Amino acid sequence: DAGVTQSPTHLIKTRGQQVTLRCSPKSGHDTVSWYQQALGQGPQFIFQYYEEEERQRGNFPDRFSGHQFPNYSSELNVNALLLGDSALYLCASSPAATNEKLFFGSGTQLSVL
Amino acid sequence: QKEVEQDPGPLSVPEGAIVSLNCTYSNSAFQYFMWYRQYSRKGPELLMYTYSSGNKEDGRFTAQVDKSSKYISLFIRDSQPSDSATYLCAMSPNYGGSQGNLIFGKGTKLSVKP
């Protein structure tokens, strides 16, 4: 049983560019959450998707947007990249119908130059 | 003041030592408390999950919650080199699948020397 898979594992972009990160949730999970983890910091909640809609959002600007597809996979889009967007982006999945905990993927390391 | 405070360490102990990791928090709405372990270049892995004040034990790990003091701890007995990782505390006012909005501490980097 595959866990949460994220792609790509590493990405280098230039300031001002746009980036799309992808996540496939664990089998049986329908809720996807995205977190940003800067170096030396704990993960910070960006937003959560359920039934293809954004259900909750953390304190992140509109440059951060997302999407969830009918197969529950999800994308995180970041526009107008800033140097400060350099971080590990983590995807976590859970089943909405039960009280099972979050499972995290290994993340996408984004470097903005 | 941050909602969750955690000493980032680093913490270095000899193999077999008892390790104590701690977090304090300020938001009384937090009801659910978690400890995650994160190895280098990996995502966080859930270790312990507690709700009520008191202790919860799982093998060599014990999680302790004191809601009156807004203080949580993780104890690792008989620490092993394989326990070397960053330990993150996390909290949420919500339970179960709606707990997407976890609030994490900075993490404490632990190194267990053989």
C-alpha cells in the first residue's frame, strides 16, 4: 500500500516564476492538507482540500492556491515566487469519515534563486 | 508570543539515556496533542497522540500532557542511535480527519551517540 507520494522531490526556480507541486494521497484517504516547512522550523499549515474544495486555509497569501481532483490527488500552485518561498512543501492525507490521523509525504524541496 | 514554543536544541545524549522533550502552548482551545518524528529529508511520522491530561505510554515512549500548565512532554527511555531525528510537537483544537490545521513547534533535533 503506497503512502502519500509527492512530486517532484526537488525543484529549483527563479524569483517571479510560478511552480506546481503534486500529491497523491494514501489509498482510502480523501482529504489532503499542504504544509510549508522552512529550514529549522516546524511545518506551517497552508490549506486543506476535501471534495475538491478548499475547506480550511492558514495565513498564506493568495499567491498560494490549490486544487483537488476527483481521484483525490492535489496540486499546490505558487505564483510570483519570492526568495522566502524556499522551503520543504509537505502534503498530508487523512480520511474525512473516520478519526484516522494525518499521514505525511516526504515533501518537495523548493529552492527559489 | 508564538502559539507553540519548543526548544530547538540540538540535544545530544549517550545511548541508553532517558530523553525529555517539551513544548509549551498559549491557546486554551488546543485539545489534541501529538508528537511527530522527522528524519532528515523525510516527512513527519506520527509517534504519539493524546487528548486528556495525564500520561500515555507506547513502548519506550511516554507522552505527558498538563493542560492546566499548558505543557506537554515526550519521554524516550533507553534511547537508541536510531532515535536520532527531529521531534516535533503538534496541537489542534479539532479531532480526526478535520485536524488538517495542526500547529507545530519548531522541533528539537536529537542525537543519540553510541
